[in-house]
Amino acid sequence: MGYSPERKAAVLKRMLPPNTMAIRRLSQEEGISEATLHKWRAEARGKGQLLPNADAGPESWSSRDKFAAVLETAALNEADLAEYCRTRGLYPAQVAAWRAACEQANDWDRVSTARLGQATKEGKKRVRDLERDLARKDRALAETAALLVLRKKASAIWGDGEDV
């Protein structure tokens, strides 16, 4: 059964915030299968439309939905942003936080590289310290072994009766 584009658009509009309707309820009211509604929502999301889950408040929106909200508000002035937020049940501070997160999203590579470099540097220093300590202990062990051999030889030569 094919649905007209107007009906599809009207149903999708009912999925939009702030009155986001759950797909199950929408399916019952409209007489459209849940699978079809899920498909329509996925297609609309694929085109960049903001369609969060009905049971999810703005803080539990998916990354894709938050990013879509940031893109939609990128060029808005304060008044338009406030209007946008009112119609979708958001706060401008939420959109600002999401924007900051989006702006920092690609910094993870630089930050992780810096952390990895620091960890590598610390690891190399630890290895160098352990190798230095091992070399010192090897020298001490070699010296002790040499003293023990000399003591046995001295005892054998002078025969002080002590068998070591």
C-alpha cells in the first residue's frame, strides 16, 4: 500500500520535537505499521532531518540527532536559535554544549597522540631506569662471585682449615 508524500510528511511531522510521538502510538493512531514508520524515520534521518526517539529526552538523543541540531542552528542568530529551541523542547545551552562537542570531535586524534607520546616517553624512562638498576645489580653480583672465588682460592692456598 503506497502512502502519499503529503501523508508521509504529516506523519513524520508528528515525530518531531517538542511533541515527539512514539512510533508505537503513532502506528496505532495512523493505522500504519511500525516497520513502515521506522523505515520512514530512517530515510528522513538519512537526509539529515532531526527525528529523535520519542522516549529520549534531548540529553539522550543520539549523536546523529545532536549533530543535526547543531547543523540546523549553525547559521541562526540568538532570536532564531531561541525560537528553534522552543519548538523542539531544547535549551540554547544544550545546543551550545553539543556544538562545542562537535568542534572538539576531531581533536581526539591530536590529544590521543599527545597522550600516547607521553606514555611512550614515561615507558622509555622506566625501561632505562630498570636497565640501569639491573646493570648495577649484575655488577654487584659479579663482584660478589669474584670475591667468593678469591676466598676459596685463598683458603686452598693457605689452608686455614675453613672449607668454604
